[in-house]
Amino acid sequence: MAHTSAIFESFPETSQRLLDDIEKQFQMDTKDLQKLTAHFLREFSQGLAEYNHPMAMIPSFVTGVPDGTETGTFLALDLGGTNLRVCEVELHGNNTFTLRQQKYKVSETLKTGEATVLFDYLADSVDEFLTDYASSSAPQGDLDRIPLGLTFSFPVEQTALDEGKILTWTKGFNAKNSVGKDVVKLLQDAFDRKHLHVKCVALINDTVGALLSRSYTAGKSVLGAIFGTGTNGAYLEDVAKITKLGNSSAVAKGGKMIVNTEWGAFDNARWVLPSTPFDNKLDRESINPHFQAFEKFISGMYLGEITRNILLALIDAAPKPILFSGKSTTALNTHYGLDTAVMSKVEEAWESIQEESVSEEKPGGNVIESTSAEATAKVNGKIVPPTPKVTLRFDPESVQHQMKGPSSLPASFTPQQVAALERIRAVLVEELGFSSPDDVTLRDAAIVRWTCSLVAERAAKLSGCAVAAVLVQTGQARLDGTVPDDAEKTRIGVGVDGSLIQFYPRFQIRVRDALRSLVGAEVEKVVEIGMAKDGSGVGAALCALQAVKQHPDALIQG
């Protein structure tokens, strides 16, 4: 018989009940997910019909996506923080491109000074880039000006593809005499003052850019989504459904338009989101209580803080602490002191377990086979195997009376699992600042791993609801699992970006599990989820491409 190590054999029953209660609060079954997705669709409809809803459903005025055959050279300007970035994107027409880029620092003086000074600096940066780094500083062919797409990561009210009024500044910016003015005109006026042969033809959001970028490199896609520090989605909608546009020229033209959902603000009223005390604490202590509710459940900025709140509750449990013998650290005691990257390291250490099986039968015992619900899935065109299957063994007495800790965890662990817990212990000592490995038991490591998995699993399921809502909204799926007659049967493209979906262990697999439970296996299997390259840079250049397609005369001096 293979050796197992007891981890929870002396765990109090009251502690197990507390852990089981926490687990129950984070669990979501298919009915819960369906209810939440249906509410997503209701908020979509409200945002498409009227302005000033939390789920803003902002029209982008981009009326198509590239297919990868387009050629040309386009500029992008990405302003959103300490640095601005100028890019040149050369499209080769075979789903590939060449990117040249340069970053320029934005000083504190520029951030809070006169708007004309800030935008003159942006124009000077573009001028320097064209002179020192671009393949050519002159317009192409018979054109008078070089097209540029602007990624402006601040709140704007966009009224046309090349028009948007600044609503407010964030991230330490507060340029004077700019709020209420058209950001594209401010930039174009600066270009004209410098006599640059550059025309800002498009104002873009990075999520719209993710959809355009994925469509160019992999073929037409219906959704671009960010699952990283924050979250958002943009998708192709029928213009006829965007009824708040009224009698605008865009409505008269019909067809499709990319809509920026701003789904981070979904269910700000928290009618359906599965709030727990740990979520409520996070929201209450945040800089924007009662706003961006959905984002606070699923984005990388917040998952570590939810986890920290749970761990502190276990450390402070009475009459006896459940975790770390009641000890804490500076990191655990600090607001946002536990980064989501630490959760990722913990789960990565656990996922490193190779497939194993304990096959010997203990006399008089029961064999309990634990298999992950995560099915084999296709990710970026590659087959990903299911989570390794581990056969766990308990005798009847231990199953009934001595299985301590969360009920979902085994009382005993295989040698491979113990080795994984040792790795997790090392991660916790290093990342959380414990003075000695003796401060973290293997039981502590198992509970922290369980906590990380609970929080990440819920985040992935909720992310799957957002993707499912878009598929239903666009006629590609139904929540009863049936397939619409005119749905795509071979490929539904979804472009994604963000550290969470790119690096967090099995996050994408978990998203697909939720998606499959909502729209059925027949639809889920044709959903192609792939990384969108640089939505704020390449995406902005591709938006400039779409702008030139929509308005061919935009680059002719007139």
C-alpha cells in the first residue's frame, strides 16, 4: 500500500463546519450561473436602450473587424498612465504584422498642467518617433497624412469614431481646461500646430482593440475580453439593437458595430452576484464602494484581497485559530498585501503534481476516486488534458469521524501531494513573510491552497457567464443548451488579454467549464479562445485601419 500522510487528523469539528460554510458560500451550480447570465442579458438590453446605465454599452462606431488580409502602415498612440507609447504597425496581409514602438515618460507637471501643454508633448513624442524609429515619416502613396489611432484610457463620452468628450481624469492626471472637450480635437490641434502630417482618425478602448487584434491575427472574432488587473468586454452587435443611437447616421447605415460593454460594472446593485462577508469587506474598504461590482469578483486586482480576507478570518477564528496557529505577517495585515500572483504560485505548485494513482486496497476500507470536473478542452488550438486523477483512500471510520478540515479535502495525502504542499509552504514563507518554515504547517498549506482555488474557481465561473452572455446576445447560443439555426457551426472567435487568463493556472479551463454548462458542449467546442496581441497598441492601429475603410477620404488634406 502506498504511504499517505495524515494532515487533518486533529482538526476540531467546529473548525470543519466553519470551513465548510465558507466553501458553500463560494460554490455556484449551473442554476446559479444561468440566473446570473440571464441578468447579464437584461443589463445588456438596458444599456443598449438608454444612456447612463452602469453597464454602459458604449457604441464604438467601429462597424467591422479585420480579417487578416489588410495591408498598410498605421500609427497608434497609447495614453493611460505614467508612460505614453507610440507605435507603428505594419500589416502584411497574411494575419501577421510588424510592430515598432517607443515609450515616453509623462511627468507630474504635464499630468496636472495646461491641456495644450500635455497634448503638445504628445505631438512632440509622435514627431520624435517618426523621425527616429518609424520605417517612414511620410504618408503612403497619394495620401496627405498618416492615420493614427488613439487609445485614451480615461472616461470619455464617445459620439463618433473620431470624437469623444473627456468626462474626467483618473490615475493622477488632471489636465487643466480639458474636461468637456473633444480629446481627438485636442490631439489633432497639437499635430497641426507642429505641422505634422498625421491625422487622428480613431478613438479606441483597449478592449475594442483586443477584438480587432484577435480578428486580424486569427480571423473574424465576435468578442474581445480583458481578464487581468481589471475586466471588460467588447463585442460585435447589430446596430438595430443599439436603440439609444436614435436616428443617427450610424443607424441609417445598419450592419454591425462594436460595443464596449464596460461589464466590470455589472450588477452594481448586487442582486445576483454571490456576495460573501469577504467580498463586502473588500467593497467597503475600496476606493469606489458599490461600483465596479463584477470586477471586484473576478479581476486580478481584487482576488488576492478576497483571499487575504478569508485567511485573516481563519487566523482570527475563535475559540481556536484555524490557520498559522493564529500568527499573521505584515503582508497579511496590509491592505492588498496578498497579490493575486501569490495565489497563482500556490496553485501552480499544486498543479505540478503528476498523474498518480494509489491502487492498493486497505482491508475493510473504501476507495474514493476524486476526478476534477474540468474536461479536456482545446486552448489556443492545443489539447489540454484534464486535471490529473488521484485516487484517495479512507477507511470507514475516518470518512465518518476523522476527515477534518474542509469536507472537500482528503484526510490523507499521497507522497506526491505532500511534496506539492511542501512547495506551497515554501511559497507562503517567502511571499507572506513568515520568519520560519515552522510557522506554516502542511495543514496550513492545504487550507491556503483550498482558499485560493475557491476564489479563483468562482472568478472563472463568473467570467464564463460574461462570455456566455455575449454568445447568447449575438445569436450564437441559448441558455437552454440548444443551438440557434444560424449560429456558427465551425468557429466562434474570442480574443482575450490579461495576466489572469494568460498566466493563472487552469483559469481558462475553468472558464470553459462554466461556458459549457451554460451553452452546451456543442457550442462550447467551437469557441476558439486565443490571446489578443496588444489591444491598446496594435488594436489602436487596426482601429485606424477600420476608420480609413469607413471614411476613405479622411487622409486627404481638405
